Amino acid sequence: MMRHLMALSLAVPSIASSFLASSSFVQQRQLDTPSFKNFRPTVFAIPTGGSSSESKNSPPLDEDSAIVDPSVAAASPVFETAVPPPPPPPLVDDKDTTTTPATSSMMGPNATTPGALRRTFANLPWHRLPNILTYIRCLAIPALVALFYLPNQGHGSSIACGILFGFASFTDWLDGYLARRWDITSTFGAFLDPVADKLMVSTSLILLAGRYGKVVAIPSLIILAREIAVSALREWMAQRGERDVVKVGMQGKVKTALTMLALTLLLFVPASDVASPKFLSALYQPSLILLYLCAVVTVTSGSVYFKAAGPALLGK
């Protein structure tokens, strides 16, 4: 037994050396063949988290010798920063080339769209027109006095007075209409508008009372007394912060319209010593009736204002 073990131990080294020699010979023969000369090893990409020992031991390969398996390369993560695409340029409408005139920006937020006249003359200061009409009404007062006392003009003077007062009365309605339509207000305009109306009406009443005497002086007295009393009441209520209680109502607007119409017709009537057409003289009676009707409406509308301000006046 011992003899066999000793023989085997001597034979093992010789067998191992002969096996290594034969394997190296075979490997050298395979490398010399044409198929192995063109052989390139396949490099497999190792995902993150794989064995780090294999990547350290594998030699680096150049780009020509590295053949990456597409399926493995697709599975490997790509460490790139995602860059968002640039935003698209803003859309510009080539058709919208119109610009808003500077005067349109002065209108109120509830102003109506410009009409044909405002579009044609867009550069005019339309927002100032209501105040300009009020200025014209103020300038009409001295012009009315001059025309009324103009000597040696016959019935032409009365016609000019009637036209001038009628035009001034129309501007009183027009400036209020435009201010509401264009939604524009001004502090000075709100102050001057009622002042111009009262000056124009009081001037006409005084001129006509001087011509016709007491028949015109009595309704003129009632109208002027009411205007003074209501103006004082509104000023006193404004100091209390309750001006809206006595703001102009429908009766006040009717009174103003009747007064303007009555005075316009009465100014068309020429003086008694002036030869004039009959249709102008015929306007005397209807205009006088309208003037007395205005006095009645003046009293009733004034009583409405004082009744509304009653609690404040009585301290309740």
C-alpha cells in the first residue's frame, strides 16, 4: 500500500506538467488560425450596483476594439441632465396694428364705444367737451344781456335772444348727456354746471320782469326764492355728509325743462313798441302760462327736498 502511494505521488507532477504543456500548445495553435485573428472580445456594460472587482480587473479598451451589446447598453442608465426646450415665441397678430388714442384713456370705464365722429377726429380732447359746453353757457349770459338791450334792431333782437337762450338750454342737456355716456366727471364741472344754469335762468327772469312788470315778476320771485332756498339746503346737507338725500330728482328735471322752454318762448316775443310778425307776438300767452306752471312745479319739487331733509332739520 505504501509502495503504491509513493508511486502515485511521483506520477502526479509529471502528469500536471504534461497537461499544461499540451494546453498551451493548443491555445497557441488556435490563436494562429485566421478565425481567431479577427476575433474581438465583447464588452458587456455592467449596470450601477454591479461587481466592482470585474470592472477594476478588466483592461481599458479603445473605441475601435469595444463592441457594446445594444441590449445591455439600453439597460444601462444614462447620466445626462435634461435640458427643457426653450419657450415658443409669443404670437403677434399682424392684423392688430391699431393703437388706442390718448383721449380714449381719459374716458370712464363704463364709456360707450366711440362713434363715427370720435373715430374720425380721434385726437380731439373729447373728454373736455362737457366742461367746454358749460363755459359756453356762462359766456352766453353777458351776450344775452347785450342782445336784449340792443337798440334799434326791431324784432331781430328778440329772435337773437330766443335763439341764444335756446342754444344755451340745449347745451345744459347735452353736457349732462355726454358726461353720462362717456362716464366722465370733474370736480370743477360738477360745481360750475348748476351755477351756470341758475345764473342763466335768473338773468333771463330779471330781464323779462323789467320788460313786462308784475305779470312776470311774481312767478320770477317764486322761482328765484325756491332756487336760493334749495341751494342753501343742499349746501347744509353736504356739510353733514347727506347731500344724496336732496339730490336732483325727476321733479327737478321737469321743472328745469319747463323753465327753459317758457323763457325761450318769452324771449322770442318782441317788445310792445316794436313792429313784429304776428306769430312772434302770439307766443306771449302760451309762454306766460308755461312760466306760471313752472312756478307751481318749482314749489312742489322744492317741498319734496325739504320733506326729505326734514329729520335732519328737526334734529331727529
